[in-house]
Amino acid sequence: MRRALGVLGGLCLGVALSQFPEYAQQYTQRLGGAVDELKVITEEFDASALSGGLTRQQALDRYVASADAFLKDRGVSMERTFLRYGNLRSALAEIQGADALERLKSMPAYLDTEIGSRTLENFKPAVPVTPEGFLYAGAGFLLGYALVSALVTLLTLPFRRRRTKIYHTR
């Protein structure tokens, strides 16, 4: 029974863990789309500033120095946009340069909560047919088997009969 439950636990965790590469791939696609869009906004702003004979920072300073509250707020918003673009671009470069294990280990550190939650909301499970998918499925199976086997052994320990050795003397 322990072995059967261990295999079942291994299969369940293997299937669950095998979905991580697909989630990472879907997340990376969304992140790449966000970076591409923010790049367009950044380049358009920089081009407008340059055509006015200004650097990006000089143009932002004009927004902030304006007496118009709308323009001040727009300047602050653009600064946040540039910061977000830089952060997301760095995260995308990290993800694309990471191997399978690094991506699993580091993913929480550079998950953008908005993009990460939208990816989870729209996540579509997929059959893992890549080496990375098989790696995660295999690791999940082994880990699940070990955990469930250990748990079953621990839970059934009080109900086991002790085997006593009977020595016969002749």
C-alpha cells in the first residue's frame, strides 16, 4: 500500500511540477510583450525630447517644474514608466539567460506581481514535451514518491506489530 500511494503521490507532484516550465514560458511571453510596449513608449518620449533639443531627464524636469498639476503628474507617471521598463527589461534578460533550475529558484525574486497574477489567471496547462518539462516531471515524481512514502510510513508506524525473534533451543 505504501508503494502504491507513493507512486500516486509521485505522479500527482510530477504532473504539477511539470507545469512550471509552461507557466514560466507563458510568463516570459507576457513579460516580453510588456517590455516591447514600454520600449515603444520610452523611445517615443526620448524622440520627442530630442526633437525639442532635450534629454529625457531635461524633459522630465520640465514636466515636474510645470505649474500645471496635470503636467506634473504626467512627469511623475513617465518616470515610473521608465523605471518599470528598466526593471522589466532586466527581469526578462535574467529569465532568458537562466537555465531550468535557476529559473525555478529565481522566479519568485523577479516576478512582477501584476504580470505574474495575470499569467496565473490565464494559465493553460500543457503536456511537457521538452527536456525541461521532463526534468521537472521526473523531479516531481521522485519528490512526491519520497514524501508520500515517508508520510504513510510515519502515519502507520503506531499500528505496526513488532516482530519478535523467537529462539528455539534444542
